[in-house]
Amino acid sequence: MHHQPDKRSRLIEAAVRLVHEQGFARTTLADIAGAAGVPLGNVYYYFKTKEAIGEALVAEHAGHYAVLLQQWNQAGDARSRLVSFVQMTADNRAVLARSGCPVGTLCAELHKAGGPLAERTGAIFTELLSWLEEQFRALGRGADAAGLALHLLSALQGVSLIAHSLGNPDHVDRETSRLTDWLQTL
């Protein structure tokens, strides 16, 4: 028997997809309701405001990364975890070229307006940097670990932005391949 996700989950999934494709400001509650197949009147039962949907979608992104990091922590050594992190970007090349990084683009958009939602979105990058730093530390790069973490995340965010801006996923392939080679030398 196929389990139908509840309305709240369907609304969050729709919000994640639409906000990634068209941005937070351009996505209306009506758009989200329509994409989720939920009557607009019902949306207010789950989310009183668009900001509340924003909170839920940031929590969804944070939860997604928390699960991935936990999976990677249970598999292989620090170097293979870092390679898995880079591989995630390579695997998403087509989506990145079409719409950019879901968290990166949301951070960029929300930080122009500021506020608590922008800070919570930025906290995802803080978590990722901290995890990356741990991996570099495990590779014996303690003094350099924070800088190397920033370098890796910056390179992946940068190539996501460039691939999106130019609509060309090949840039993702080239950069992730170079980063994977670099990780083997550390």
C-alpha cells in the first residue's frame, strides 16, 4: 500500500521545489497550495504566514543535510566523506545548472532582506563548514582545517552559481573532478 504523505509534508515538498525554481519572493502561498494539491484555505491551518512556510523549508534543508552527514559519518574515512560531499554536487549537476544550489540561492535571496529566516538559512552553511572542518582535522590538517573547509564549500558554491548563471552543467563536472583530485593529495 502506497502511503500518501500528509498535507503538511506535501506543502513543504512543494515549497522546497518552487522556491528552488523561482525564489522565495516570487513563490506565493497559492502557488504552493496548487503544487501540493491542497486547497488554499487549508494552508493557513498548517502555516499562518509565508514566513512560517519559509521556516519549515529551511528546517527541511537542514534535516536533509543532517541525514546525509550522518550517513557519510558511518561510511569510510574522512577523505572518502569529503569525496562524497563533492560527489553530491557532481550528482546534482543538471539541477544546479537549471536552478542553482537550493540552499545557496535561498541564502543569497533572504540575506538581502535580513531577519531571522535569513540567519537560520545561513546556519546550514555554518553546520556544513563545521562538519567539513572536522574531516580536514581528521586528515591531520588541524591548523588549516577551517580554511580548507571554507575553500571547499566556496568552490562548490561558486561552481553552482556559475553553472546556473551560464546554464552549463559541464562546469560542475570540471570543478568537482578537480576538487576530487585535490582531496586525494591531502
